[in-house]
Amino acid sequence: MLVVGLTGGIGTGKSEVSQKFAESGAVIRYADQMAHQITNTNQQVIQAIKDNFGSECYLPSGELDRKKLGQLVFSKPEALKNLNQIVHPHLIQKIRNEIQNYRKKPGSPVLIIEMAILFELEMEMDFDLVIVVTAPVLSIIKRLKTRDNLTQDEILDRLQAQLPQHYKEQRADILIRNNSDLIHLDQQVKRIWAELLKKSYQP
């Protein structure tokens, strides 16, 4: 069995890559979904977010208003740091529990955990391999404007809050460059999947 971390900056195409790995047979888990669950159900986290950023960060339904919270923190490094200190310890533990459960009872030769902030959380050693997805900045900006309906300033705030792509490239075990079309991306994923299967079955 093999546990792989899949990371890359916002808008690089991680979700497309994850979907292609899932179609090949990998078990995929998403750190972002785990974070959603934490911020929507963990009462300690919910109260801390309300205390630090205001009750209006939560919708009447009880769910976190991620867009509103993003507007509050991404342009303010100290606020983002504060939010991370609230959520990240719980997220790290949840990811480690997921990995531990998989190693006890694997459902596939390969478990892939997609997480944008793998390096930020210093979790490289939790994985057997780390795959990094990169994309040209102009493509990222176009994708975020279309997908998330963000303004240019909001996009730049989010990009500046992340580690630069070249840093992640240097620390990758495997690199996927999402700089062409979906056919080229699919070819890369299929080649890498074959490599992962070989590694997963090595004694």
C-alpha cells in the first residue's frame, strides 16, 4: 500500500488530477472536506472562530461562510495566522487518523490525500510520496475568476498567502505540470499511476 500527498497552489488543477487518479483506482481523500467538517461541527473550533472573527462568519444554517471569512483573513497575514492556529491542529490530527486507518485496512493499493497546504503544515514525512501540481499564473487567475468568481485583488491575496510554486516544485517527489490541455494532463496521470502501482507492490 502507498500513501501519497497531492498538493499544489490554489487553481492549479489539483481536483482534475485527483479525479483522474480516482478513475484509475486510487482512494482519494480531501483535506479541504475534512477542514469543512471541522469548522462546521467542532464546537471548540466554531466558538473560537466566532470569538476571533465574529458570529457573522457563520450562516443561519450553522455552516461557515467561507467567502466572508476569506475576505477577512486573506488580506491580513495576522488574521490568517490566527485562523490557522485554530483549525490546523485539528486538521493535522484528522489527516493522520485517516492515514492510520488506511494502513490498517487499505481499500486500494494507493491512498491519495489532496491538500493544498501540505508543505505549510510540514506533513511531508506523513506520506510515502508527495505529488505537486503546478500551472501557469495566468491560467490560475483565469480559472479562479471563472470558478470562484473572485476579483483580481482577492486572487492576488490568496496567491500571496501561499508558498510560491517554485518552492513546492523543489520539494516534490513527482511533479505534474498542468500547462497544456486535458489530454496532456491525462497522459501524465496515467504514467504516474503506473509508477505508483509498481511502488505499492514492491516488498
